[in-house]
Amino acid sequence: RGTLMQGKRGLVMGVANDRSIAWGIACACAAQGAELAFTFQGEALEKRVRPLAESLGSTLVLPCDVSDDAAMDETFARIEREWGKIDFLVHAIGWADKQYLRGRYLDTPRDAFLQAMDISCYSFTAVSRRAAAIMNPDGSLLTLTYLGAERVMPHYNMMGVAKAALEASVRYMAADLGVDGIRVNAISAGPIKTLAANGIGDFRYILRWNQLNAPLERNVSIEEVGGAGLYLLSDLSRGVTGEVHHVDSGYHVVGMKNPKAPDI
Ligand code: NAD
């Protein structure tokens, strides 16, 4: 067990189960001595998240639906009562009506678009504002994004548009919070089989395509995203803010299909 995160307290939002990216980041931080709190969305997930949290020595496990301002106020008030200040926050939350995560982006109706934007983009701004108000200098805020923000990916549709807005919000918040010594960054993860990924059309094909065509010729794990998360949340990345860091086996640098890859 290392000591990189000794004395730091952080809130992890977005664990649904032990395959969640948030869980990979939580484990990496806990292994370096961080003290963690967790939020979960809805009672159904509590029975999964609470034992996971407890396995890392965490007893602060709170409900929080990020579409609900009052719920977020309550969560951060409770964190402040328990801890006073926090040092970092992980936002690994995204959602879109999966009915529209196939077919044409063009056909997205307004209400589905706004809901995806609300949960997948605005919620990071909403929790960051509350977290920054109780954050120590040298604090770090982290969210998760995907290459579909930068390029067109089949079926990613309005999530790509929401992630593009999320990445822009990382840059604007980095500028807002730099004066307080608080950093804001994102990890752009390669495809990983999680609950959220299940909603995306042809996800198995996307996984296979990335595996065959990424420079490392494999997909990434939540442990690898966890390692990069640890870096961005710790003092190792003290000079880094407003960054979108790719953890995708290098897939984002590739311009064409790997000529050695078999057809799929
Ligand atoms: P996941 O299903 O394990 O996590 C998604 C989390 O979002 C869940 O814990 C869910 O409860 C939470 N959530 C959804 N709506 C919410 C709401 N209204 N209030 C509170 N929480 C809510 O899946 P994951 O893949 O670990 O997703 C984490 C993040 O990583 C997401 O932002 C996702 O877009 C991003 N991401 C995932 C991949 C991938 O391939 N899995 C790749 C790049 C980025």
C-alpha cells in the first residue's frame, strides 16, 4: 500500500458495480491511502455500492441523483458536516435514453437531447460548483469522457454531443477554479464493458474494433483508467488542468484501420 493519497479525502460518484470505471479509480486511490465517500443513484444500487465501499473502509455512502438539485445540496451538506473539506471528486456519470443510441443522431428529439445533456454534461458543473465550495487548495475534479466527443462513432449520437459539451465545460471550469488552486480534468477512456456501455448499439463490435486497431492491440481495463485517475487526482499532476487525457490503448491517434487486422 502506497501513501500518495494519504490525508486526502474524496467523493466518488458513479459506482454501479465492480465493473464501473468509478470503482477502478476508487480502488487506485484507496490503495494509496485516500479516504473515500461514495454516492449511488437510487435504492436498487445501494445494495451493490455499500459493500464495495465498505471493502475499502468507507462508511460514508449517500444517495444522490444528479438530476435533483436538492439531493445534490443534501449530499454536499452531509459531506461538509462529516469531513469539513474535501480534496478530490470523481464524476463518472452518464446517461441517455438508449432508444436514441442507435440510428441517426439527426432524429434525436428535444426532450431526449436535453436529458442526456443534463445528466451527462451539466451534472459535472453542478457537482463541481458544490465540491469546489468545500475543497482544499490543490484539489482536483475529474470526469469521464469518450472519443465520440471528438469524432463520429456509430450509435453514440447525442452522447457524443453531450461529451463534447462536457469536455468544453472541463476547460471553462479549469479557468474558473485555477485561482483557487483547484484543477479540473477529464479522462477519455476507451470502450469498456460496463452497465452504461450496454445501452450503446453494437457495443461488442466497437470493443472488437478498438482491440484490433488500437496501437496497443487490446482494450483498456478499469484498473488502467484507475491508474490515470490516481495521477490526475493526486499531486503528481499538480501542473495539469483543463486536460482531456486519453486512456484508450492509443486508439485516438489512429487515422485508418490497422492493415494487419482481420475483417470483422
Ligand atoms: P456505469 O454504468 O458503471 O456507471 C455509470 C453511472 O452513472 C452509474 O453508477 C449510474 O448510477 C450513474 N448515473 C446515471 N444517471 C445518474 C443520475 N441521474 N444520478 C446519479 N448517477 C447517475 O458505467 P461506466 O462505463 O463506468 O460509466 C462511467 C462514465 O464513464 C460515464 O460518464 C461514461 O460515459 C464514461 N465512459 C465510459 C466508457 C465505457 O466504454 N464504458 C468509455 C468512455 C467513457
